[in-house]
Amino acid sequence: MNAQDLIYLDYQATTPCDPRVVAEMLPWFTDSFANPHSLDHVAGRAAHDAVEQARGEVAQLLGAEAREIVFTSGATEANNLAIKGAVRHLLERGDPRRRVITVATEHKCVLESVRDLAREGCEPVILPVRPDGTLDPEVLARALEVPTLLVSIMAANNETGVLHDLAALAPLVRGAGALLHSDLAQAAGKVDVDVRAWDLDLASVSAHKLYGPKGVGALFVRRRPRVRLAPLFSGGGQERGLRSGTLPAPLLVGFGAACRIAREEGAQERVRMASLRDRLLAALRAGCGDVHVHGTLYGRLAGNLNLRFSGVRAVDLLAAVPELCLSTGSACSSAEVVPSYVLTAMDMNAAQAAEGLRLAVGRYTSPADVDRAAEILCQAVARCRATGSSSPR
């Protein structure tokens, strides 16, 4: 099957690099290839300046200052640096607190970072969510009754697209004297992000989730009041000593361009995404029957649909639609042949969670793509139901 025959509906796993982003990156691979840390000559200073311009673009998208942005290889590294780095620094200073809190539906790299800290004497606490995927503020407040070092709550879920109300949750964390970190990988460029309004201490982003290149991301580190981190690894002291290593200037230029485009076009794009998402859902409901959407449609990313077709396992449905690029959930855990832990945390049984399917429209999805995808899916659902490729209830 040729690539042009595929319909891509997995924009939460990754996005294609915007051609405008690619055009800005290309010269930095070939003509202007100098090391951005080589400040002794003109070529190095030019690369340095391009990196700093990109840092400013990332900062503007987040509502931060440029000097609060630390570049990383992606959101996974940024999440590890934020959680482990902040907690380790506090422990090294003799802080007596040990509790570290996160949420059951977080990305695996956040959950595992919090759990890893148990080996260093910390108390990981994983909070449950409500059936709609949101965190109950009262549950968070009770958890914070024990002195806490850090709380990590994502802005938008990578499977369901459900949004947490960080502006409402942040005062609880601040009142308890804990640091607040948020994984913004799915939110940045897709909703209006403001690290100041959300009162975040730390926040992680990734370029490839917003039409930039893979292999680069960033961590927002609050300057006032200042947040301090212990670096994850040793090196030449780049990025204020927090993340050593030569910065990939071409990728960062692309990251900055992607952030600028998202800032300038994001509001209009979200309206189009929501329209396409609603069109797809209406077609699926009309043609398939017994469709269940996971989470509210009103507090989620504009382009996301996480749903199930009753009686049809997601793995069977995916096998029946090779021309569609969809997923059963997080691409990072797709090797596991188990129901989504995000959906089971939302009070679904194993059979229901095994039916969960993630669809996400994006910048290059057309109305024709949506209509054709709905037709293909409904035909496949009918075949699966007729042949008994279904879940035990």
C-alpha cells in the first residue's frame, strides 16, 4: 500500500513536520552547520543566535521568559529532568518531605519517574481519576495533607485528549507548599497555554507533537520564585548546567518555527479541528451504532476522539482497516497487548478498555479524509460484528 493511499488519523502520536518548518531547518543542516556553542567565530555565533531565537519562540508559546526554557531531546527527558531533578535537589538540601504525587492517567514516563523515586526514599502517590478522566480537586487536597515535594499533573491526556483544570488545581498545590509540574506535550499548540496563569513551576513540551521535528523538546523552569534542579547527567554544562550536550541547532530552529506557527494560527486551526472531529463522530454514530466516547466532548483537545464500538476489540478493528492510521492508545506503550491503563483508570472493565480506539485529526486532515475514514470504519465494524471478532462483555 502506498503512503498516498493511507488516511492518517494518529496526530496525537506524532505530527508531520510542517513544510514551512522543514524549509527553515534545511540551511542549518548544510550551509550554516556550526556548533552553537562555538562562540569564537562568526559561524558559531550565528548558530547560537538562531538557537536563542528559537528559545524565545518556545517561551512565547508557553507564556514564559526565554531564560526559563531549557532544551532537551523531548518531553520524556524533560519530564524525567523536572520530576527527578527537582525532588533530588530538595532531598540533597535535607528537605524532610518524601511524598511525590501524580495521576493514574499520566504518560508512562511521568508515572515511572515518580515510581523510580521510591528507590530513593520517596513515597509515590498515584491518584485516581473520575470516570470522565478528570482529577477530583478534593482527592488532590486530601493527598496534599501529607507534606509533599512535588505534584505532576498533565494538561491534556495523550490518549483521551481530556483536559485537567490546572488553573483550579494549582492553588491547592501552591497552598500546600509543593512544586507543580505539568506535561504539556499534548497541550502546547493545541490549547492556549500560559504557565503563569496556571502557576506552574515546571512544564515539559515536545516539538514533534506540534508539527516540528522529532528528537527535541524543552522544559520550562520557573525563575521567580526560582526552581532548582539536579541535572540527570554530567557534561559540558550547557543549558545553565541543567542539560549538558551540544544543542542540535537545525532541530531547534524547526522547534521555534513550529511554535511560532502554532501561536499565530492555533486558534483558527482549533476551530477547524473541532469541526472535523464532530463531523467524524456524527458519521460514525450514523453508520456504526453503539458508539461510546470516552470522556466529555467539552473538556478535551479539539482534534481528539477516543471511543469504542461496542462488541468490537480495537486490535481486530485495526487489522481490518490497514488503510487507516489509528491507534489503541499511547504509541509509547503500543507494544503491550493489554487494555489501556488510562481507560481502566476511568472505571472501564478490561473488555471495554480493550475496545478503546484513539482517532486524532490534524493540520492536514481534509473533510474528504474524515468521510472516507468513517465509511471504512463502519464497514469494518459491521464485518467484525458479523464474524464474531468481538469482546466478551
